[in-house]
Amino acid sequence: MTTYIPSLTIPSAVFEHPAASILLPVALGTAIGYSTRPVETRKLYKALKQPPLRPPPWLFGPVWTILYGVMGYAAHRAYSTGLAPLAGFETAALTRQSMTLYSIQLGLNLAWMPLFFGAKRPVAASVDIVALLGLNAYLASVWGSIDSVAGWLQVPYLGWLGFASYLCLGTGYLNGWDLSGETDEDVRGEVSKKASQSKKASQEGPEVVGAPGVIG
């Protein structure tokens, strides 16, 4: 168990208020999403070789928004319960330590998109997300000992992290752990192809669509 490190911990004023605790991870996650240029990120995502069961790109935004909100509320519950007047010294100390863990895991979470899609470093991103999964499994156990609801609220997050780890590791492996050259080339090729098709269509004029025949 890590010690309580104030410099690495989100201010207690955030955890004291449920709205602030919920909105902080949602706002930070949204900011990171926009900073990594979502249009280009979607193009790269589609260009990569990926393992089975990959979800459509539009699904990630809603899922992460919900999970960020749930984890923020779980943090508020654990903090409020663990630092209640009758909680006891040991529980209070454990709660403060868990808030350091929570803050670190949020940092690891926010680092994943810049690592994978920005820097195109699948190895570093895989290390990041596996560490994130392990840290949250431990955090869920700690929060469960403080407040059972807070512990259970981490379960959907853990499930999604497990699935995301599978996607990250699988994508890295299928693309030779190198996304820098192939993905950029694929995206440029896709953009060039669409531009060429658009130019050709404008030169040929409107397409005449015939009525369906007996075969099709």
C-alpha cells in the first residue's frame, strides 16, 4: 500500500463534493480526448489491424464518460465514509492513502490516449494500461473495505479496463508494435483515395442509377 502523498493527490475539496468529484475526471477525460485530435484518432483506429470484438469508434466516448462519472462518485463515497467522524484512525489513514492511489490511476488513465494515438507508442501504452488495471483491482479492494458501494462501483471500470487491455495488447501485436509508419501511410492513402473519387465524380457528372432488373 502506498503512503498518502499530498503532492500526488487530488485536493480533498474535490472529493468532499459529489458534483466536483464526478465532473473532474469527466472534464479531464474530455479535454484529453479533444487534445488528441478525435478525427485523426478515429482514422488511425480504423486503419489499424485489430483483434476480434473491436467496438465501433463512437462507442468509446459515451462509455468513458459514464465510467469517469462513476469512478468520481465512488471516490466521493469512499472519501466521505472513510473520513467520517466515527470511522477511526486506521480507516481514515487508509482512505487518504487510497486517494493517492486514485489520483495516480487517473493520471495513468489520461496518459493512455496520448501514448497510443499521439506518440504511437503501443508498448508504453500497453504497460500503462496493464498497470492501470492492476492498480484499480487493488483500489477496488481497498475501497470495498471502506465502503462496499464504492468498491462495487469500480467493477464496471475494471471490466472495461480488462477489455481495453485486450484491445491494446492485441492491436500492438497485430501491428508489429510499431504504429508510426503504417498507420500514417494508411490514413494518407484513405484521404487521397476519397479526394480522388470526389474529383472523378465531379468530372463525370451525376451518376445515372438504373432500375433493378430481374437479377439485381
